[in-house]
Amino acid sequence: MNVSPSRRWVATGAALLTAVLMLALGCGGSGSGSYSSGTGGAGMGGHAGGAGGRPAQGSGGAGGASAAGGRGGTSSATGGRGGSTGMGGGTGTAGMSGGVGGHGGAAPGCFLSIQAVAPTTFSLEAGPGVTMRVQGRASGTTAPLTWSWTVTYADGNGTRVGTTPVDLDGAAPGTVVEFPVANPGLYQIAASVTGDARCSFATQVLTAVESTGLSFTFRTTTAQYPVQETVVKSAEVGPVLPITQGQPVAVEPVDVTFGLLLPSYVRITSPSTSFAIEGDTTRTPLAALLLPHLSYDVLIVPEGPYAPLMLSLNPTGGGWRPTVDPGIDVLAWMLAADGSPVANARMLLKRGTVPSTLGTSDASGQLTVQARAGSLTATMVPPDGSGLPVATTRDPVDLAMMGVPQLTMRWDDLPAGTLAVQVMRPDGLTPIGNAQVWLYSALPRTRAGLLSVGDALALEAASSVSASVTTGDDGRATFPPYPAGPYVLTVVPPDSAAPAAVTTVSAIVPAGATVQTVTLSSKVTLTGKLLPASAGALIRAVDAGSPPTDYDPGTPSTGRAASTQATSDGTFSLSVDPNRDYQLILQPVANSSGSLGRAVVKVSSGAAAMSLGTLTLPAGQLYQGTVMLIDSTTPRTIPNAFIQVYCVSSSVGCVDPAVSLAEATSRGDGSFSLVLPQGAATVAPGLLAK
């Protein structure tokens, strides 16, 4: 088993609407039902009685002469009793949007609610990378429902916030969604359904506050307890770091036919934590210690023809021995523009983060994948040398349990060509062998072809290419044929070729063959000065790359790093690749007083040597605590616990929540000491920072 890093106003809208509906339906001479638990008033003359109360079991009003009895409770968990009949009166009707109708009730009601999943409260700190997961629930109905979600940020403009469905096997499709909470303020969450006319909608308001300072996540790893995280404010220097006993679980997926252990890759994550537990069930079930108060997402990817599945499980709730069926067989054909089959093409369907099995086409172009029901995007990967691009649908394929349509991918007739790359040292004369050359599509993406879903629907698929080759001793490498058009080349030379640097250039693949010579740039120097001056302080620059956007293909991270130490006056010099994005990790000399803290700064190198100016390290705060088991009858200290500290992404001054800012191991008595930064490093004006 491996542990790896991953990464609320009151809801008055629905209540107000319900009250308005009650008033509208309970008037006309009738007695109005109370909004809380109680009894509706009697109707007068020929009118109906008032509505019953909410949210408990209200009673309908009594009907007047020749009138029907009052309605049952409105929007209650249990509908109120139907009104009693007056002279000539009829029976009452069930509560509107309520639960079970009472005496004379016609049918159960339907009630929607929105629950906070992670975090488990509708109040949190906003910031980059912060997300909220919610789940919609419907009671009082067994009809298949289609859920729709709207999240609106109260900025005065009614700005919509996009939601991402989280597809979990065992949860009704569309009931779980996530959305970003980047800015402080109010977020109104609205859920509505179709499929049962009695179901209305539900609203909830999330209150996001601005961070009041740097917060830290303490991740504690011990041999006998689950890995667990505790969030601590920088000003909170508490004496105890709590540890909770774990609930042992064994993930044991079994096949549906024989009930035997199914060899599978398993990944356990939680929306409430930033790490993952990974393992496999090749020989035995995967054993793990988990926190009983958290819910976990469990991804199971079986070997063989079984569709992967994602479950939401609680350690105390069971379900850790799921029966796995093969899923839905999806038949697909891979065709060229002229209708001829494309052999050895691969297809993968994806439902959220859950993939299907991987299918490979035979000589006739036919393949089969196993998938789970839901909305899935499709990715088709042609064989090398075919001259075709990877094709990915923009719109999803709706896959149901019954009536699975056949899929047919037909690539467009795309002119193709080959690109040979000659890589040279900065002198332009000496070739570089063993250099890795990446070719990837420039933006905007073009069309690759159409994916037909049965006979009724055709989805456009976008084209993309991402491939690499390695140069020989002559510095030359040739890519297989790809569609003609604009590309980006990034060349990563071997360390032995220094001072040659990582170099990115534009490239054109013509309809034919061409050779492009890439003369690599030389390394450039980044200089700067640390304050307070700290002789021996370590400065480490890590190539971070930049993510692609709709307008920029970005640059892939090479993971390369350069390190140096500051001199007695705090100055330093680093040799790095030009025109790259870096993270500078600044580590002061170890000290026991907590005078300085570790920091992370984002910078970009230029085409030539440049000065970063003055970087001022944050003041340090000595944190002394004790790791202690707190949920037993006899609390006790925990020795040899490994503690890592990360900044919380939403907090002010957090540059990268995946970079550890401090580490320590608890002593024999459970105590530990470490130094936390009290803020972010500050930089002199003019620093090229992001």
C-alpha cells in the first residue's frame, strides 16, 4: 500500500417559494395553514380548508359545507392529514411536496435537499484551488430523476459558476457535483429535477470568507494509525497534534459469477484530504486504515474485461467487498476517411474521472470496451505511422443500460507529413545525441473527424498530437506521419550536453516531408539576494512548466532542478534553462529559535541572464507540539510519527500546497519541534513573478 499526494445567508429561497405557494393555494375564503407544525384552519362556506403545517406532521383544515377537506402538510417530511369533511365535504389531498399523505391523502410527496459532502459545512475559506462537493437527495419518490444544478456567485452580476459532475457507482447519476470557490462571498446552489412532477427544487447558500492569514495542513504518518491531516492557523500554536484511531478495512472486489477475488488496481481518496492510498488486490485484499468519520472515493480498476467503477464508501458503513460485473459492452468501429478499417486503434471512454476498459481494433476496425452507464467522453488513439491524430469528443455520449448504440469513428481526410528534427549544440555545429524531442499540437485545435452514435447522432472530435522521439548519435530523429499543420517542439538535452538548455520552438509539418534544425539555447543565470543574509541557505529552482489553456498550449514540466547556496551576504546564482517557469524553494539554515521560515516563490527566466532582485525570507515561528492519541479511554503520546506541513491552498501567501514547508519526527515522548513561516517571501519591485 502506498500513500501519495493528490490534491455558506440562510437558504430562504425555497422556504419563501413554499410559503407563497401555500398562501396562493390556501386562500379564497379558506383558513390558511400554519407554516410550522400545526393544524390548518377550517374552510368557510364552500371553500377548502387551509394547508397543514411544515415541517412536522401538520393537519389539514376541516372542510366547510359542500367542500373538500384541507390539503395535507406542505413541503413536510410527512404530509399532514387530509382535512376532515364538513357537511358534504370530500377527503383531503396529500401534502404538496410532502412525504406521506395523511387520512384521505392521494399520494406521497417528494422532497429535495442539498447536503455538504466536502467540506461537511456550508462555510469555508475561499481561494485558488478550493472546491466544494455537494450531493442532492430526493425522498418520497422512486421515479428515475434527471438532476440539474446551478451555482450563482453573488457579485451583483449573477455570475454562474461551473459545476463538474462526480460520477459514483451506487449514487444516482447527477446527484453529486463539485464547483470552485475561488472568491469570498455568497454562492447560491440550486438543484432541480425532472422525472416526477411532484418534485420541486432545493436551494442552499454557501458562505465563503476571505482567508485571514496563512493556514497549514499537518500531515501525520505513523505505523499504527491512518495517515491524517489537521489544519492549523499560523497564529494557533497548540500543544497537541491529535491522532484518531483508524478503522481497518479490506478492499476485496469479487467477480459477479464466482464471488472470487478480482485482481484490481485500487485507489482510495477522500475529498477531505490531499493524498491517496494506492495498491492492488492481485493476491490478497488491499488492507488500509482509514478514518471512520470520513467518506472515501474508491476507484477499482480490475484486470480483464471488467469496467472500472468508483464507489463512495464509509469505513463503518460496509460495502468494501463489492461485486463487480463486466459492465456494458460497447461495440465500436474505427474507420479512415474512405471507410477502410483502421487496425490497432485504441478507444477509451471516460465518465468523469472513471475510465472504461481500453479497446484495440482488429483488422476489420472493430473493438469492444466495457463501461458504466452515464455520460462519457470518447478518446480514439490511432496507431503510430497512420498519419492520423488523437481524436477526443467535445460532447459526451449518453450510455444507458439498455439499447446501447454502436459507435463509429471516422477520421477526416487529413493531409499528413513527416518531420525530421536535427538537434545541435548552441554552437550550431555539434549534434546532440540522446536528446528527447517533444512534438505537440499548437492551438486552436482542429477537427479530427466524427464519432457517430448509432444512426441519429454525430459528435465532432477534436484533433491533438503529443509524441516524443530520441535523437541518435547524429542528433537526428524523425517523427512518424502526423496531420499537416502548426506544432510546438520542445527539446530536452541530456545533462552531459551542458550548457545546452531546454529549448521550445514553433514547427510546421507540411503535406510531405521536411527537416527542421533546432539549435539549442544556452543556460542562463538567475541571480538574487536573500534577506536576512543567511550564509549556507539553500535555493532550489524546479522547472514547473505551465499548464495548457484554451489559448496557449503551455509548456510541459521537465522536472529539472538546479540548486545553489547563498553566500555570507545572501547573494546567490543559479544556472537554469531560458524562458521557463520555475518554483524557487528557499530553505534557510536550520535554526532552533525559529527566526526564519522556508518559502516558495514562482519566477520565470528570460532569454538572457537576469537578476531576481532581493527576496526577503518570512519570519519563522517555532511550533512545539505533541502527537497524541485522543479518542481512547487513556490518551497517550505517539513516538516516531513523521510530520509534514503544507500550506492550505485557500490561505493568503500559499504558493504551492504540494511543497512541504517543514518536517519533523516526534520524539520518544511524542513531542516535536519545527519552524513554520509566518507569511510568504516578499520580493523586490521588478521581480518577474507569477
